[in-house]
Amino acid sequence: MTYDLSEKSHVLVTGVAGFIGFHTATRLLQRGETVVGIDNLNDYYDVALKEARLGQLAKFKSFTFVKQDIADKDGMESLWREYGPFRRVVHLAAQAGVRYSLMNPYAYITSNCMGHVTVMEMCRHTKDFTHLVYASSSSVYGANRKLPFSVKDSVDSPISLYAATKRADELMSQSYAHLYNIPQTGLRFFTVYGPWGRPDMALFIFTKAIVEGKKIEVFNNGEMKRDFTYIDDIVDGVLATLDAPPESGPDAPPHRVLNIGNTRSENLMDFVRIIEKELGKKADVEYKDMQAGDVKETYADVSETSALTGFKPKTPIAEGVPRFIEWYRGYYKV
Ligand SMILES: NC(=O)c1ccc[n+]([C@@H]2O[C@H](COP(=O)([O-])OP(=O)(O)OC[C@H]3O[C@@H](n4cnc5c(N)ncnc54)[C@H](O)[C@@H]3O)[C@@H](O)[C@H]2O)c1
């Protein structure tokens, strides 16, 4: 579907100071949209990085930032009254990270469950609501052994609380689409990387350690495979999805779940080799056992996503990793 931009209402982006939220808002602004972005700027990782991303967004006149927690019902109602109503929402705020969900489970329930319901409640009470696009995760495939992961596969065996909260979001969205006819799409992102990326993720951690001459820890003795998806491809998928809201059928509520991945499962050690080559420095690798909550391999089947939105990932890791490292060198002056 193509929108006439002049007829568009403004878009709310939650988690706008985060990695994917920042890039999504940037692209929306570049295509001429008005964006209101919210984030609670929590300190799960370096707040200065979140603020630096907001600093980039502040260069756009049609961008407004509001510091707001999505799990705060009263605050969200005030936001809707003051800056809304929002008929299109890209909901990316969440407590991310598989491993941290073993340490601080409550953060996941508050942001990912209460927060998700609060966002849906706002949409429910918005007249002519058009589309809620929200972040799910490839981690919902959990112990699934069939590859590539298809949205038709069973996802009843999460192996981390993070995955369980993301699956809960999908189920809650299905119920709201059924009850209140709210058009929604859940996007299962597969390991996203790129400039302005997250400090708790492998590419960032490995790059930092190699630059600083420290050891890198590689789990499951390096026997890990990931479908690494470059941020620009993710944003292509988010925008294409936002522009193509689902319609309800006689027995089908307007809700669907789609994979967004690069459709290649890469060996983790090949990923490490590209980082080494770019930095011109060997990694000091410490091999470790598998971590609780982690999966050995991810690999996306995006056929439904492509058929519905035209999504087609374009960036191999040999191109994407050097772009991250160029950003890292510039941002941290190394
Ligand atoms: N990056 C990936 O590889 C990946 C993979 C699968 C799914 N996801 C999902 O995509 C979304 C975006 O991920 P990201 O990588 O940009 O993570 P991120 O942590 O960089 O961004 C999330 C942002 O949400 C904000 N936030 C968290 N809880 C909040 C709350 N209660 N209220 C308001 N703001 C809150 C954080 O401050 C942060 O800026 C998340 O939902 C994440 O679970 C990411």
C-alpha cells in the first residue's frame, strides 16, 4: 500500500533512544513524517549512547522526544492527550537481552508485559486506529530444531523469560485484534547489528574487547550460528510493514506475526574473522560452554514477510560488519 504523505498522521515510536527505534525514527523523518518518540532512558546500558542517538534525532524539526515509561498507564494517557492521538505506532520499547532475563526477571514483566498492554490500551481507545507494529523476537522459536524458522512453526517452548514475554506479547496482541479489531503486526527480529548498535550484543562486545586487547568469550566452544540482520534491512522491513496494515477476514482478526531476518545462518567464528580483519588485530578467544537461555542456531524464513510487504534483505555480514566498525572507530575515537 502506498500512502499519500500529506494524508498521514504523525507516528509514535516507542523505545526511540534504543538501537532499532533510533534508526526507525530517522528513516521515518527522512521520508517526511512527523514523529513523536518516547523512551524511559533506563540504564540497562550506557545512557550516554541513548542520549547521543537522541541528539542525532533532535536535528529534525518534525521530531519530538518525550521521556516516558510505557508501563506507566497515567503517563501514557497524558502523552496521548497532549501529543496524540496516534493512529500509527511502532512499538520497540522493551527490556531486551536473553541473558539479563535470568538476572532481573521483573524488568521484563514490567516493560514487556505491562508495557505492551498499556500501548495496546491506548491504541484501543483511538478512533480510526490504523496500525500497531511491535517488536517480537526470533528467541520465541526457543528449542525449535526445524530450520529455517518459519512463522508456521510451533513456538510453545521458550527457553528464556525474555522469549516467554515476547511470545506473551504476540498472544495478547492476537486477543486484542480479535476483541477490538486493532490492526497489528508483530515482527520477529533476528540478531540485529549495525552502527549505533547495542553494547550488550556480540558485535559490540567483541569489537570493544579486541580493540582493548582483552579476551573475548565465545560460548558453546564457537559452535553457534546466527542469522545476523543488518539494521538498514530491519528498518526497510519495519517501514514496509507499517505501510501494509493487515485486514480482518471473516474468521481472522487483523493480526499477524512476521520474521525479519537476513535468511542466512552464519557461523559465529566467521563473524569474528570479519571483525578481526577489519580491526587488523587477532581476537584472544576464550571458549566457554553453552549459556543458559541461549539457542545454538537461528535462521529465518521470510517468505510470508516478502509476499506481504516486499521485504528483501540486502546486506551480507561482509558489508555490514565493516560499517559497524567504521562507526565504532568514529564514535569512540579509536
Ligand atoms: N536488537 C536485536 O537484535 C533484537 C532482536 C530481537 C528483538 N528485538 C526487540 O526489538 C526492540 C528494540 O530492540 P533494540 O535492540 O533497539 O533494544 P534497545 O535496548 O537498544 O532499545 C529499547 C529501548 O526501549 C527503552 N525502554 C525499555 N523499557 C522501557 C519502558 N518501560 N518504557 C519506555 N522505554 C523503555 C530503552 O531505554 C531502550 O532505549 C525490543 O523490543 C527488542 O526486544 C531486538
